[in-house]
Amino acid sequence: MTADLVHGPHHPHGPVLGDQAAVDRARKLAAETFAARADDYDRRAAFPAEDFDDLFAAGLLAAAVPREYGGLGFGPQQRNTLPLWELTTTLASADLSLARCWEGHANSLVLIDALGTPEQKRRWFAGVVGRGEKWVAWSGEPRAPKPGETSRFGTALTPVEGGWTVRGTKAFATSATGAQWAILFVDPAGPGGARHAQPAPNGRAATNGRAARSELLMLACDLSDPTVSVDSTWWDPVGMRATVSHLVRFDDTFIPRDHLIGAPGSYLSGQWQSAFVPHYASSFLGAAQAACAYGLAYIRKQDKGADPYVRQRAGSMAVNVDTARLWLRHVAALWDEGRVDEARIAGSKARHVIEHLAEETVHHCIRACGARSLVRPSPVERILRDLTFYQRHDNDDHILATIGRAALGDDHDPSFHKP
């Protein structure tokens, strides 16, 4: 870790924080402020706006912005990965929904850092550092309706003078009522988003009877545009309620050409999703940490530590949390050392392992503490719902199959874990 304070470019919050100082500051906020707000945000399904205000005031909102632009320089693009993931874990230990919104913000900044033009970086990073602007990236365009669902999702892109217009809808639009900017993943061939856009294994564009699938665009959208509207009736899930991942509609929303981030297809050809797969796991670890801390405190309070079976639950929780931490440290080191191919498959392994470690830890906590741990205001009730829902972000069966394909030397997609 670096020293507590690093003197660098002018920053509105004073000298730029060092790695450990930033994580410590986030830990203090999470323990003393964010955890206490989480229940209210969950009950109201409200965006954690005050938490983000506090992160901005603490000089943490620009964690993934390079130092030369006034940020902290965290993340895989800057080869300083672990501090970003530790920040996410810390926030998730207070509120998984907060951590998910934070992930979307931080990952968007990593993409701008990696693929944006110098002018885009100067303009958009200044908004984060100086004004506290929040970002998110939206891909969700489920192709098939679920039973009883009549809505069709998806966006269509029309070239116009000076840029494009976007019409249609995005589902699972995290931070819909909280962010100022969204990176829209839009396929010029039609609805589908990033998860359905497939370059051919040899890197050339796949056709599949449609336009080139690898031409996926990343378009920065100003969410204050009056042609952008939010349908808050769609989002009523069992967990992760405060991510406000609503349905968002675009009514011929104009996107200027200079809001295109990277070359067409660069997100897929660069396999950028693989940099974010282990970031999800850092949130899972936060959930495990919170459940473990609650469980150990409960066991001590109830004087149940003499029970050998309870001791086994406590030991399992401790081992799981430490194992998950070691996995994240391993993957972060691979990114920072530039061992990208190894980092990509190791990130999938970490994502798979930590999902199960976190799930087991929560259940060990419930087994050790009993039914009262699932009665509000116990945070375990919310953690169980949130983690159960968030684990569905990727299909773990396909993740493990991806790892198997890699082990066998077969072609595989490290980004989206498709069969």
C-alpha cells in the first residue's frame, strides 16, 4: 500500500488519498453511516443518494479516475486493482445494493480511461471529480419475455447527422434514478445489448444472418435529456431493491458522435467484461464479511460459543472469508502484472468460488444464530435476499463450464460465459 496521502494534481478534497487511507475512509463510512441507512433504502427501493454524496465529499467517488485527472488511480486499467475491489467489498459489507451501484459507476470510469479520447476523459472525469457526477453502464435487453410478461425490451439505433438516435428500452438499468450519465451498449443490428452480441472466435465479425455482431457501440448518454424516461413500476424484486434497476425508455434520444466511446466492437474484441467479472465477486465477499461479523457477534452475545457445532459454523465462516480474500488478491495481482490472459480465466474462477463461499457463509450464520437472524432489523435477512438475487447476474453453471472449456483447451468466451 502507498502512504496515506499522495501529493498530486489539484483535487477539490485536498491531497489525493493513498490506497490504504481511501479504503480506511470508506470502511469508516460504511460502518458508521451506510450500514444504518441500508434498511431504509431497501424498504423504499430508493437509490442510496446520501451514500454517494458522502463518497463524493470523502474524495472517493473518483476512485477509478486516473491521478492525472484528479482521481485515485484505482482499477485494472491503472494496474492498481486491489484497492478498487477492497472499496467495493467494504461498501457491500454495509449494503449490497450500494455496492452494485458503485460497481456500475467505477466500471464505467475504467472503460472511459481505457477507451475514451483525451477530450472525453478531460470532460467526463472533471464532472466526476468536481461535481460528483455518477455513471453507470446499461446493456440489459432480454430477448424473450418471461411467463405473463407482454413487454418487449431492446433498442434500435438510427444514424442521423452528427450522431445517432436511440429508441426503445433497457431493463435492469441500475442507478436509473441516481446517475447522471449512462454508457449504453447498443447493437446496430438490433435489440440484444452486449450479452447477445457475438464476435466470431477468430476475432472477425460474426454475421448469423444479421449485420456484423462485433460492431457493438458504447454511447455516453446524458440522462437529463427529456427524451429519456424511467418506468419505476417494473422493478419490484425480492432483493437488491435499492439499485433502482428500473426500465428506461429512449424516445429518439440523440447521441452526438463524439459520445461514442472506443471503436465499434472494442468492448467485445478487448474482452472488457472479463475485467469486471471478479468485481462482482468483491461484492459477494462483502456480503460474506457482513454475515460473518454478525454471526460471530451474535454467538458471543448469546454465549453459544461452547457448542461444538456452533464453533464449526464460526470456523467455516472465518475460513470462507479469508479464502475469498486470497482469491481476489491473486486475480488483482495478475491484472497488475499485465498477465491478462491468466487474469481473465482466474477472474472467472474467483467469481465461481466466491459466489459459493459467500452463499455458504450466510447459511452458516443463519444455522448458528437461528431464526431470529432473519427477523428485521437483522441485516442477515436483507443480505440473504440481496445475495440470492445478485448471484443471478451470471449463470454459475455456464461460468463453471467456461472454466472447464479453458482447462480442456477449447474455445471459450471469458466475458459472458456462454455455452
